[in-house]
Amino acid sequence: MNLLFFDANLIGGGVGVFLAVAFFLVFAAVAFIAFKMLKKSVKMAVRMVIVAIILAIAVTGTVGLWWASSRPSPKPPRPANSR
């Protein structure tokens, strides 16, 4: 069974950058909505902690996606000489 497919970088190039940006924008929108929804029910410090946690998740995910998409795919091993 050939497992070389699993060594490929599946989110390489522009697709990975797009996914990273989209991931960050989605979580930034979630943080904004959470900030607005908690406006009257929670004090400012707690609201800011919740928003900071959501944005930390967004930044971590964005960096992870960018890192995964920027590293090159591994080279396949050279075939052994068989006679």
C-alpha cells in the first residue's frame, strides 16, 4: 500500500493563507458578537477576558494554519535499485 499521499501538504500555498485569514475573521466576528451580547449582563473586565480568549484562539489557529501551509511537502523517498 502506498502511503505517500499522506505525506503531502494538503493546504499548501494560497489555500492555506486563505484558510488562515478566514479562520481569524470568523473568530474575530464571534468575539465582536460576544462582546455586544454581553454588554449589559457582565462587567467590562469579564467581557474583555472572554473576548481575549476568543481572539487568542483565533490567533493560535491562524498561526497554525499559516505554518502548516507554508512548510514544503516532504520529498518522496528514492526507490531502491532492484535487479
